[in-house]
Amino acid sequence: MKATLRWNVVPRDGLTEVSLSGPIDEWTDLDALFDEIPPRAKVSIDLGGVNRISSVGVRVWICFVDKLKAHEVPVEIVHCSVVIVRQINMISQFRGHSIVRSAYAPYYCAKCNKEQLRLIDLSADVLPQLRKPEPCPTCGSQLELDEEEALYTEMQLEPGR
């Protein structure tokens, strides 16, 4: 069975919280998601559950963000998964007009051969968060960032900033 993108939309006092999980690919219908978003409500999109994005999925996502902008829907993105962080850094149109608030950074324990994720607040100083020592919850060894720091330090909070 083919995995599909799932979402949950929760309107709250002028803010619509949207959480996505699964892949964004050629089978993803973000027009259906758009139809569930109240007009002109500020939208917060949680991308922590997005585990894969194909090249067609990138185009589908950019069209979705462009449609939100055309309908004057303010957007913030939170909890960006590692695959989303890579897309934001590679493709300038990926974020559109959205504000990126936070992203997950992957950390690796060489002793346990396990990966851990740490949420990085992009509105605060990023380097100290990335370099903060943290022991592996399994064995106590020091976790190491398993990605380039620049992916997080150069990710702008707001477009054009």
C-alpha cells in the first residue's frame, strides 16, 4: 500500500494549526488541504512529520504556498523535518512568503549508532543551540550534529531577511 500525506487542521481563534505527516509526492493533493483552511486566517504548518519529498512533491508544495499567498493567507512553518530543511536551503521558492520558526536538527551517537532529533528555535541564536553538548539518552556518549551547521545558521526566519 502506498503511503500518502495525512493532515490535521485545527482552527483556533484566528490561527489555523495544520500538521502534516508522510510523504509529499505526485499523489499529494494539497488543493484538498487548501479547501480546509478558513479564508485569510493565519496558518501555522507543522512539518515535523514529513518524512520524504519528491521532485514533483516540491512543485506541489510550492504551488500550495503560492496559492496561500495569492489568497493573502499569512503562513508560519514550525518543526521542519530534516528533509524540509534541505529543501528550504536548496530551493528559494520553497518557503514562499512563510516565516520559518523552528526546525529539527539530526544528532548521531557513534557508540549506539542511533539518531536523535533536537528542535532548533530559529528566532534565537542558532549556533549555541546546535553546539550545546547533549549526552545520548541510551549510553551517555556525546551526540554529534549529523548535518552541516550552515543549513540552520543560514536559514532565514523570514523571506528576504
